[in-house]
Amino acid sequence: MRALSAVGFVISIIGLLLVCYNQFAVIPFLTDLNGSNEILDNEFTAALRQKYETQLLFISTISIIVGVFSVLFCSLVYLRKRTRMTLMGTIFGLLAAVMGIIHSWY
């Protein structure tokens, strides 16, 4: 049970890191590409915009999957042994899944 809760906790931390990368690296750059009047709209910027939109959707989907798996692992263990690590893993996994859903609607 301890190994399963540790795996769930590590997976939830990975999901949280993916969400943070999406929030602080991909979304601001994509917002600058879409909203700036100073950037010329040519073939290069269109390809760059497409690349970052694809990356945003891919990382969002991965963070949703990782968040759901970590919630499943940690919540199943939390029902039997009520430890802080499983509770934090469940909360972090839920946060990763919700933020992944929000980012996929961008």
C-alpha cells in the first residue's frame, strides 16, 4: 500500500509540473503570438502558432490523464490508510486534472 501511495503521489507531482509548464511557458507565448499587433502575420508565425497550439493541447491531455490516474491511485489507498501523502496526492492530482481541462479549452 505504501508503494502504491508513493507512486500516486509522484504521478500527481508530475501532473502538477506539466500544468505549471503549460501555464507559465506555453500559454503566455501563445497569447503574445495571438494578441500582438507588432508581430507580422506570415508563414513562420502561422507555423509557430500551430506548433504551440498543438503542444498546449497535447500537454493538457497528458495532464488530464496523469491527474486522473493519480487521483485513482491515491484515493484508493486513502480509503484504507489515511495518510497525508495520499491526501496530498489526491488533491494535487485533482488540481492537475482540473487545470488540464481548463487549459484544453484555451
